[in-house]
Amino acid sequence: MTLAATDLSRRNFLTGRARTAPPPLRPPWTREEAIASACTGCGACIDACPEAILSPGSNGRPMLSFAENECTFCRACADACPEPVFLEANERAFAHVAAIEESCFAKTGVHCQSCGDACPETAIRFRPRLGGAPVPEIEAGRCTGCGACAAICPAHAIIMNTPETA
């Protein structure tokens, strides 16, 4: 088990709260234990990713970001890796699922359905709301964690929750 970074922002420091930052997201078909024990930080998976969603972390090991794009599950990263870091293709690719924060435009009354339109698994549905914009809800069982919704969200209100941070 690795220690997560602690958020000691001014607000948290002055109020006596220390919030633990979530662990970094890792490439598909990997788990933190495999990254910690077998990844050498060579960058082969980063170079192979056609979606450019992988980048080196502070320790050189790959981190995942859905800021610009989504994972298409092409397995180019797994095929390029010379170490036994990646799981078989029949395993679930990601341990995380999407979650929608309160800063979501639809939750603040602005009509937006970008995330639902982008979701290839139709895991995001919109619940009608009397007198307001429909509110998105994620069906966790259908979510693959691909990040299509996060990449397109104009409010940057979609995060990925792993079982430890859910």
C-alpha cells in the first residue's frame, strides 16, 4: 500500500482538516501493486499510447489523465510494455468508475448533457427535474472508466473514483 499525498491547502491547514489526495490513475489493465513492483519507468507504454493520455509521474511511472482524451482500450500500452505489469485483456481494464461532482453545469441549473452524449456505454442517464435542467446520474455497473465523459466535460466536474476513494 502506498501513501497518498496530503492536501495542506491554506483552507485545510487553517481549519485543521487534512484531505488526502486520491492516488494517481494508472494505465488500463494495471493495478498499483504491479506498477510498484514491476514497472521500471521506461516509458514504452507512454510512447505507444495513440490517445496521448499517459504521461510520466514524479517517479517516472505512467499516470493517466483524461483532460484531453479518452481510453479506447486499444492495448497499445500493454503490447509495448516489456515488463509483467499489464493484466490479460479479459480482465476489467480500470478499477475506477466516473463520478460527477457538484460543480456539474446541470447540477447548477445549466442545461448540459455533454457527458451523456460522449459516453460510449450509455452509462450516464439524465433524470428530469421539475423547473430545472435534467441531472446526470452514472450507472456504475455500466461505466468502463474510459474517461470519455471527463474529457468532454466543460465544467471539469467528472472525476474517477476507485473503490478506496469512493
